Amino acid sequence: MVTTIQSMRTVVENELQHHGYTPSQFSELAGIRIEQLDYPRSVTIDQLDKIASVLGHGPGWLYELYLGQCFLNDKLTCSQQFSLAESLFEQGKKKEAIPLYRQIVDKGNTEDPQYVMSQFRLFQSLIGTGVEENREAVFRFETHYKHLPEDVRLDALLQMANVYYTFERWDKVGQYADELRELATAIYEKLIHNELYKPLQTERHLVVYYGQGCLMKGVALTKLEQYEEAKRCVQEYSDLSWFHGLDEVGKKEVEKFRIWGKGNRLILELNTGNLKVLPELSAYLDEYPNQILPSLSVVMKAANRYHFSVDAVLAKFEKRIPTVGTICDHINGTQLFHFWYEKVIYSFKRGGKHQALNELIHALGLAQKLRYYSGFEKCVSLFWKYVDHATEQQKKEYEKILEGVSA
């Protein structure tokens, strides 16, 4: 990566010498005169990427220098800032894009579509595996999402529902799931009646947003123990083959919902105390191993609630539970914590206090890494309930984790 000590022109001239290009050859190949690089306001993002391509570099090669020159001379317009930020965001350079979006937001022109989009990009860039960081990000953003274009709003609603899932605000999950399903239905109606006048600018196929609206509503109802209503949601997304305009991508998404529906139907039966579905659920997890984590966290909670043994299920699947290092999003991180927390309670109930305390220390460390503070507090409270049964080594490990939090 080039540094901001040099100017764009100096760096490009050095590259021309390296490649043996004359200024006129460069101008012909890149479509821009080298003198223009002294005036960054006249240079577009497409031209920067073209220069990079001509000189054998990837998109974004000159962005850091470009930003440095523009900020030094205060020459970057709001539109240029937004264009550059979007280019960085699309390349996965969210960290580099954040300052640009912040500057647009700080200017406070709430009527400008770029202002609202910048708020959304900041939200997308700031959410991660830290539950408390997610909480702050969604609180800042949710007053703005209704001003987004409808297609972009689909992504915003889905992501907000997912974030609220991580800190168990089931009322909010249900609210945004309803809005997501309603908006996806409205857009679908326009689509089948040829009333959409431009292609949808969404991250996923339209069927995903409708299906996720039903799925997330079902999850919220399940967590609120409204099982009959949740079953109706499961039925709704289990078969989306009626959805018009399904290409190969859409058909694959419909198949995913069918698989999730099959598993969630079994989970709902388990939540109501129907233990007869355990063999079928075990076979399901064998067939779809990526469902092990979300399913086992519910299995453990049901086992604790109805006081039945799931030792056989644990013996078969526990070693296939992912570690925190392999978790890449906030929902899976939350599910991982809840599996281990429920496993701790299960072990305590079945008399294995030493094992339970080891698992509790593991859950405590997991909550620390995920920055899941409410989960961390639950673990601390539970540890002190059983502290008299802890060995000196377990107490040392507990103290070590607490020292890491206070450091």
C-alpha cells in the first residue's frame, strides 16, 4: 500500500518509469493526463481504478493517497466522498470507508439520500460479533431506515432483526420480521404485475426476504413460547415453491427454507415436551450438520426444562460444535454461548459439578470474547452459586478471565 507522504502524481510517475511508459502513452491507456493528478477533485473513482489497472494494480491502489490529498486540501465534495466510500465498502474495506461515511453524516443533511445511505453503511460496518457493539449500532441506525429506498430497506430490516436476535429482544425481532415480510410481499406484487421500473438492488434474492420474515417471526414466537403461532410461520416458509420468478439461485434459497422448516418443526415439538422426535432430530442433524449448533442449543434448553436425558445426542454431536474461533457472525456467536450455558445447567442438574464448573468457565471465557456482557454476568452469578465446589485451579481460571475483562 502506498503512503500519504507522497503525492499521487509522484507515485504514478515512478510507476511509469518502472513500466517504461511515456506520459502520452499513459494518457492514452488510462484516459487521463498525469497533470490532473495534482487536482484530485477532477479525478473520478473510475479513473483511479483505471490507472491502477494500467499499472498492474488492483482497484483501490490509489485510494489512500487520493484521500490524503483531498483531505489535506479540503477538496473532496460530498458526492465524491460518498462515491469513494461506496467503492471501498464494495471491496470489503469497511474500516477505511467508515471515516468517509461519518463525515457525510456529520454534515447533517438528513434530506440527502446519501446521508441515509451513509447511516446504513455505518450500521453495516459497525455490527459484528460483539453483542454490546451491535446494540449501540442498531440504536443509532433504526430511526433512519424508513427513509431508505424499498429494496435497500429489505436488507436493513433483515439485519436489524438479526442484531436484535443477539440480545434477545424478541418483540423487536418480531416487529422487524413483520415489516420485512410485508415489504417483501409489496415488492413481490409489483414484480409480478410488472410495476417495478428498475432492477432490485438487494444483496439476496427477493424470496430470501419473504422467507426470512416468516422465519424470524417464527423464532420470536418460539422464544416467547407462542408455539402454535410459531408452527404456522414454519409451515409458511417450509414451502416457497409458489414464488414466481425463481431462477437457480432462488430455487436453492427455497430449498434452504425447506430444510430449516423441517428442523424447526422438530424443535417446536421438542419445545412442547414431545421427546419422541429426538431420533428424527438426530437423523436430521446427521443429514444437515450445519444445523447442529442452532438445534443443540434448543435441545439443551428443552432437556433442562422437561428434565430428560440427551446424553446420547451429546455423545454424537457435541464434538461437532464449532469453536469461537470459527464463528464469523453475531448470531452464531450467541447460539454458541447459549449452547454452553444450557449445557452447564444440564451438567449441574445431573450431578457433575466438576464438569459443570469447567463448562461454566468455558462459557464465561466465550462471553468475554464475544463481548456478551449480559451472558458474562449470568456466568459470574452461577459460578458464585457453586463456588464452594470449585477446585483451586478452577478458581484461578475464573479469576484470570475476570482480570482480562478489567484490564
